[in-house]
Amino acid sequence: MEDNSVAIDNITTITNAQIMGDNDRLIIDDNVLNEFKNDISKVFSKSNQEMKRIENQHYEIFNQFLIKEKVVSNCIEKENNLIQCLSKNKDHFLNCSDILKEFTVCQEKFVKEFNINRK
């Protein structure tokens, strides 16, 4: 009878000598079965540990991009001035171009400082 061994990575090899067939019944040696269960358990345990490690790594990477605290722009007054100007000059919004420029410069500066401070 030829040996039809089955092996999966480091999982126990089971041979024909250890499996005896009796017509419709399959009998496996208890020691072989227990060893196989232990090997499978170790594989699943390693797999679960790796999944947890990857999940934690993903969580850390994701969290570094979250803003941890509420940050208020220094440009709120300039924004309010711009809104008032636009409200008063609905038909002549170009009259607010200087205020818009001040607000834009302020916001760009704020964003730049915010990004530098986050690193």
C-alpha cells in the first residue's frame, strides 16, 4: 500500500498507517487526532495574534490623522467682517475683495501653523 501523506505547513502529517478504514467507518488514532487539534489550535492562535497586531497598527495609523482637540481659527473676526461686507454689498461683491484677501491670508497662515504643530 502506498503512503498518501498529507501535510499543511507545520501541521502534523497523517499517514495511511495511522488511519485505518473499516468499510464505512474511519478510525483515527486519538494521539494523532489530539496532535492535529493542537497544531490547528496553534495556527489559529498565531493567525489571531497577527490579526490583532495588524488591527492595532491600523488603529494607530488612523488615529494619528484625527484631530485630538477642537481648534478655533484666529480668523473668525475677519470671517465675520467678510460676511457683513458681502451682506451689505450683494450686488457689488467686489467691494469686499480686500477683506476677502485678508481673510484668505489669515486662513492660509492658520492652516500652515496648524499642520506644523500637529507633526
